Amino acid sequence: MKQNKFTITQFIYMVLFAGPFLFIFLNSFLSTTKEESETWNFILENTLPSLISNTFLLIFLCVMFTLVFGVIQATLTTLTNIRFKKLFHFSFIIPLAYPLYVISYIYVGMFEYGGDISTYFRNTYSLNLNQFIDIKSPLSIAIIFSMVLTPYSYLFFRNFLKRINKKQIWCARSLGFGPFETLLKVILPQAKSWMIAVSILISLEVLCDFGGVSIFNYETFTVAIYEAWMGLFSLNSAIKLSFIPLFLALIFFTLNQKLTIKYDKLEASKPFSLFHPNNVQTYLIFSIITFYTLFSLVLPLAVLLYWLSQTITVDFFLSTLPYLWDSLLLGTVSGLFIALISLFYLYKDRFIGGVKSMTNFLKLGYALPGTIVAISLMGILSIFNINYFGSIAYFILVLALAIRFFAPVFDLQNNSYKMINKKIDWASTSLGASRLKTFWKVHFPILRPAIVSSFLLGFLEIIKEMPITMILRPHNVNTLSTKIYELTSEGEWEQTSLFALCLFVFGSLSLYSVMKKDENL
Amino acid sequence: MSGHFKMEKISFSYDEKPLIDNFQLEFDKSDNVALLGPSGKGKSTILHLIAGFLKPKSGKIILDGQTLFDQKGIYLPPEKRSMGVVFQEHCLFPHLSVEKNIQFGYQEHQHGIQDYLDLIKLSHKANSKPDELSGGEQQRVSLARALASNPKLLLLDEPFSALDEDLRVKLREDVKNILTELKTSSIIVTHSKNEAQYFANKIIDLNDLRAND
């Protein structure tokens, strides 16, 4: 009987979570009205080729930059004996607290023709920076995106380098290879699978981004899907356009699942220094780190604070509170919802089993662009003629966010759960405790830090999220991210500063808490 | 003739408490030396100091008349010391085949890569990756890789400890034969008196720091 209950629950979740994927697949092949066919043909002939080339070019450049930046940063904080490594470590991670769209409009706001820095250089030095810097070129966009995405590759490589066998490095050294040659010929070639994994992650992040690329007016699939629906009012075309990124996401996701198995088996070794820079080299390293941190962290923050000083009034401050409240509420409700679903699956996996393929399937949502998740849910609602308002709308929004962010929350909890020895369960059950009691009295207290961290991670992702919230929010829900989109659409960069700073502060605090638990900072 | 290798008054500590204090060692080119002692006595640390992986606090290390370290500021990094190292764990480069591992630090001399493959009886597995080899085979490749760099001194850090008894005895004989054939002087670190006696003509017992010729 108990087994049946689980099967029914599983079926309900399956329908709720699988709905969007099935909907896109089925609708991509269904016939449409004449008007919609014409819209689709127009997109097919005029937009699709550039969408494909734009998306792939941006993915390629971002992957290249993040790999290079990440390898350098991870090498500096793990394989050298420089001072202030913990400070550098934190400064390399914190840019992750900037949503892509925030860092994007800060740089557009600084370097476009009417931007603060461009104007300053034109007025003070009669120098037209825009002759040298095209802030909306793919190269500039990739560099700007990479500053926010590099923490992912940094953390990946750092994890990898911490697992490198010290004696293997010593062997290479005794065989006549200097530190740099050892890095290139022994360490990095072993990182091949890690590089592929991080490349997939970055590709998915770029593929899924909507807010950042829309600020640069750079047309990728997510922007085109949004425009097909909101601009051309063709839900059908939007769904058909979704098929390609969905297909790409499936490939990336499957590759990533295969890779995860390999690096899970490696264990961390004691830290050691491969590089012992002399004074000159140390100054050079400090200069490079300062320069990078200036552009990825300090300058954007300084610009936001400067804009804030230009716009802040008591009324303006008070007017942001409802947006802040809606963001925090949505982040908390959705974060808790995801953390609980994840915990439910972990419990079932531990004591009953048979959910591996189900959780793998649910994790696929992280590979999907938010616009696709949102429009597919809207499509399903339109089929069943469900009125989209009030608490139903809020539930659909939370569900969509759960589909999108189940994977990182689940992975974080799962990694901790795997560390609890199965023999502990046997000890507990042999003492007469039921499964539920074992979970509640034994597992839960051990897992508590991981549950808190996973909630914070989900919370951080949700308050930064833009397309799902924008498309699916009920009319009375206005979050920080949706307000930022409204203001940036009108070029009101300065007005966004307080909203963006709120996101940055909450993001940094969440990140710091997660990292502190992970690294004992 | 004495003086192929010399360690004078070497001291080292990880923290306040000295682990190695005024340690001395000297031997000839024809010698095979064993550092014998239980865990925690600093045998491996001495080997790491000789290889240059760790830096002594004081003292002097000389190999073939060249100063590798002295407290006045000379410190030759590991890649410039011409020493081959074999660890207890195999430490082969997992992304390279057996042949490429041996070729990795190869220095041109009278023996070619094929000679080393023949020597360790693994010519038929030249293209295999390390994870396709048994523990004993991996250790033989480690040894061949270290020898192919034509080292002036071979350092063996408990090279057989991770192997089971039968394999250990067999590999011990193989390694001894190879070292005799190539006339390479060596230092082996071990906690087994049998192993020390089998390999070395000079044993340093770290329990009493007394050299037994």
C-alpha cells in the first residue's frame, strides 16, 4: 500500500515536471493555423540562421574566456604560496552574486555612447572610447559574461586541483619538468573531463540567459522565443523555436550526467604549493588579481553606488520595499518548496530506491532556458483553459522555478547525504527505529547544514531569476528582477541601482554562507 | 672512493619540533643505501629533502661535486637534480600510455625506450593506460620511468609496501636485478629489515642513526 502511495505521488510529480518537456516536443510537430505558419516561415527564413550563429558564437567565446580565467585563478589560489589566498578566493567567487543582466547593464551604462565613462573621456580628454570599444560586440559581451560565469569554472578547477596527487607532481619535477611545464603537461591534460563538464555548464548558462543578452540587444534563442510570443503574439512559433535549445540542452545534460560519475570518485588531497613566486612575480600576480577584481567586482559595485547616490531619496527607498518583499517571499517559498521536494526524493532513494532515473529527469530542468519552461507551462494552461490568476498563478510560478532549479539544490543535498554511511541506518533500525524516525532523528540533524546551504543556493538563484518570474508572475507580484527589466528596457540605468544592490547584497550573503560551510572561510 | 653523495648536518622541521636534526649521510657511486625505521622517524622526509621536494632548515647536500643545497642560499629545484623517484603509490600519469610515461622524462643515453620496456617485460603493454595494469606492473613502469631519465641517483620511497607478499618478493628481485644491470646507485626507504638487507650494502637505521656497512 505504501509503495502504491509513492507511485501515485511519483506520477503526479512526473506529470507536473515532465509536462513542459512533452509539451514542447509534441507541439513542435503539430500542424498550425495559416497565420501561425506564416509567422514561423518568416522566423525560419529571416531570424533562425543568425540566431544559431549568434548563440553558438557567444557560447564558444564565453567557454574560452571562463576556462582561461578559471584555470589561472584556481592555479593561483591552490598551487601557489602567495599570501591573502582566502581573500582572493572570496573575491573570485563573489561576482557570482551579480545576475548576468545586472553586470550587463552596468557595463552598457558605462561604455555605450551616452554612458558615464564614455562621456567622461569624451568631455575631459576629447577621446571617443567607442572607436575602440564596441560594448555590444560578441567579444565584449563574452568578456562581460565571463566575469560573472568564471566563478563556476574557478570552483570546478579548484576542486580538481585539490584532488591532484602531490607525488605525481613530484615525479614530474624529478623527471626534469619545471612548475609551469608540469602544469601544462601533467596537470591540465588530466583535467580534460573537468574542462568538458565546466564547458557544458557555461554553455547551458549562456544558452539559458535571457536578461543579459536582451540588454545588449543580442539575439539568441531565449530573446527570440520571448519576442515571438510577446512581440509577434505567436505562442506556437515560440514553442517551435524552443525545440532547438531544448534539444541542445538535452545533449549537454546527457553529456554532463555521464561525466559526473568519473570525478565523483576522486578524493581531495592535502594542499601543496607547486609555484613559489619571487617578489617580482608576486607583485605581478597581485597586480593581475587586482586588475581582474577591479573589473569583475569593484567597478560594477562602485558604479551602482554612484548611481544610487544620484537617485536615492526617502520616497524612492520606500517605493522599493514592496519589490524587496515580493522577491524575498518568492525566494523563500520557492527555495523551501524545492528543498523539501529534493529531501523527499533523497529519503525515498535511501530507503525505498527506484528514483534515480526520476531525479535525473527532474534535474534536466536546470538545462532549460527559463523562457522555455515558462511558455510551455503557459501553453499547457491554455490547453486546459485554466484561469491564470491569484494563488494558482503563484503556484505555477513556484512550480516553474522548482523545475528550473531542482538540480543544484538536489545535488548539494545529495552530496552530503552520500557521505552518511549506510551502516548508520542499520545501527538505527536494529535499535528499533522506523525509517522515518531514522531519517528525522539521525539523518536530518547531520544533513541540516547541507539543507540550509541548498535552500540558500535555491533562494539566490530564484531572486536573480528573470524570464520565468517575468512571464509567469501574477499581476500583483513585482520582484526586484522584473523591476530591473522594466527600467533597463527604458534605459533608466541609474534608477535600477537600489534594486540591483539589494540583489547583490542578498546574493553575496547567501554565497558567503554557502562557501563558509563548504570551505571554512 | 667516497663522496658521490654527501649530506652534512641536515635539519628539518614542519613546526617547532625538529623532525630531522643534524643528519649526515655519505656514500659512493657503487653503493645502494637503505634508510630503515618505523613510521614517523623521518625516513621519507629525508628522501624528499634529497629530491628537493622539501627545503632543509640548515645543512648541505652535495651530489657528484655539485651543491644541491646549502644554507647560504643555494637551492637546486627538483627538476635540476637528476634524480629518479619511485613512490609507494605508483604515481603514473593516468592520461599517458605506458610508453609515453617512460618517455616523459627520457634523457638520451645508451638505452632507448624499447630497452626499458624490455627490461620491465612490458613491451606488449606499451600502449596500455596505467589503469589497465596490475599493481606490480604499474610499479615496474614507475621504476622504468625514473631510470629512463638517466638519474645520477635513484630514490625509492617504500616502493613495495602497497603490494601483496608474493608480488613484493618477485618485484624486489626484478628491481634489484635491474639496478645491478644499470649500475645505478640508490637510496631505498623501508621499514622492513629483510628488504633493507636484500637491497642495500649500507643500512642507516634511524632508530639509532648508526651506519652499518
